Amino acid sequence: MIRCLLPMARLSYHGAVEGKKKSRARGGVRASGSSPAGPPKSPLAAALAFAFLVAVSGGCGSDTRPIERYRPLDFTPMVDTGKSVIPSSEQQEALEELGLPDHFWISLDPRTGDRVESWSWTEAAEELSFHNGRLIRRRTLRDRSGEYPPTSLRPQDFSTGTDLDDLKAALGAPYFSTTSDLQGKQMLLLFYTRAVATFTDGSFSSIDTMVHPFERLPEADSGL
């Protein structure tokens, strides 16, 4: 979902800013004694909220269908063991039906353990999205196997306890890494030949296996 939110967020943000400017120009200064206007609204927050709703309802331009499969009557929750994850009953049914995904994207909240992930299968042209193990969306994908070769990684091998050593064992050394401060949080972004991963304030927070093939150059090693 993140892959398609940014363009819509930019458009929505600029629209929100322009709308706010026009509203100020029409309304002028609020007269004394009138009712409070309430806390200021953030154009960026409004833009992201709007983009999220559009992305969820529209599926980023793909064929999003009602969820009618992978709904067992007895739901078994996903279990995060610290170094790996035991899939939920809905995820396990998807694995039995389609096998391991050709690609996946996982986002974790290091504070709460909240987990959102997306699994995709090239041959079946399917993408399933889960929130804490619950299926929340299914959509049809176009074939991009030539652009993104299937991964050999498994989504259940990445969890809240994943660290740099775990990533190095699974992916080797990153060919590039960078840090940045985002809203008071220290972000570490790691680029591997088969995935991109992030850490937030020292805790594992995301991984995406849909990356272009890359011929790593010796001098590109980050030293991590």
C-alpha cells in the first residue's frame, strides 16, 4: 500500500494547502466572541488520511475483490515468537493454497508489535494483505516476474526480534545504508541485493522483497 500512497498523498496535500489558503482569504480574521475554531487541522495529516482511503478502496488501480476465501470459522491468531512468526490460520490456508509468496512486504510497529503485510504470487496473479494475521484485502496483480524475480525469503522469518545479524545471515551485507531523523525517530534504511529493510530507533520495522536485480559492486559495501 505504501508503494502507491505517496503520489496520492502529494496531490491531496497540495489540494488541502490550497483549500486552506482560500478559506483564510474568504473568512478573514475571526471576530472576537465567536466560537473557537478547534485545533488546527494538518494538511499533511488530511492528505495521508485521504490517500489511505483511496488506496484501500481503489486498490491502487488494480482489481480488488470482496474477501470470500481464506475465512476459516475457527480463527487461530498469528504468534510472534520474537525471532520468527507462526502464521495465523488464514495465512496458513493461503500458504497451503498458493505456496510461499513470490514477494512480500512487512511493516511493524516496534512499540506495539502491530503487523501489516502484503504477500503476492506471480503465477496466480494474487496479492493478499493481512493485519496481525487477519486477511483484509485480496487483489489481482499483473505479471511482473521479469522485472522482479521471485524471492527465496519467507515472511514468517521476520518479526519484532529481527536484528542486523539476522538480516546479514539471510541477506548478506547491505550494499548501501543511510540514516535519517523522521519526526523525532531515528530511521536506518538498508539496501540489500534482494530486499530493502528499515529499523526505527534500533528496532526492526519493515522489509520489502520487491527490488530490481542488482549486480553489487565491491566498493558499494556498507561495512555493516
